[in-house]
Amino acid sequence: MKYQKGVGLMEVIVAMLLLGVAVLGFALLQYKSLGMGEQALRKIEAVNIARNLSERMYFNRSGTYKGVSSTDTTKCLNAYCTANDFALKDIADVTQLAKNKNMTIAILSCPDTKNLRNCIYVAWDETKASQSNSDPAACTEADKFKYKSGARCVVVEAF
């Protein structure tokens, strides 16, 4: 009777198949982590943009920020600026900063709050910086604060 010495062809094929599946799984994990890292970077950038505008709103409390357009007003470069002129300039600056990063920004009333605070919405990709119960591309629900499924946005409560 002869006994087999070494490894048979079937064992080698099974081992190679397992190794191939493991390498493929590892490659998929790396690919997924790249996408998640990119989304984490976008969130950090969005929070920084919202924080920037929030700090500007804090220091210029008498300016009107909600409901104004983002057009740049250069009259704020002279010595006779009103608080609203500064607010317009702040919004124009931060909107341009967001646009440079392919993001949109909006200042809306915070939903479901009693203190009448403003919320700064910063959105990217297909998500809109808005509140809506019917629009699936909106960032949050309109009547209560709840992020939409798959929304790519950040909301910061401000003054």
C-alpha cells in the first residue's frame, strides 16, 4: 500500500480559491473605506463652513441673515457699513466658500424648536440644503428635525 506524500491537487485548488476570496474581500473593504473617508472629509468641510457662518452670525447679532440672498455687496468695504451690510457680505463670502467645495448653503428656521433659532444647512452631492416632507433630495423633514434617508448634509443650529 502506497501513501500519498505532499499536497494533492484538490487541496491546492481549494486553498487558492479561499485565498482569492479573501483577497477580493480585502480589496472591496479598502474600496469601501476610501468612499467613507471621502464622506468623512466632506462632513468635516461642511461643519467648518457652518461653524464659520455661525461665528459670523454670533458676532453680528443685529444683522439679518435668514432670508437674504447670497449676492456680494461690495459697499461693505467702506467705513459706513450697517449690520445688515455685514450680514450680506458674510453670506456672500461663506456661500462662495461652499461653492468652491461644490456645496450649497441655506439659513432656515430650525424645525420643531421653540427658541426660534436659525439652522445653517450645508449640503453636497445631490442633496439640497432645504427642508421638505415631499422632496426626497431635501436634507431634513420640514415639520420635525429628522435627516432624510441618504441625505448628504450637515445642519448646525445657530443664533
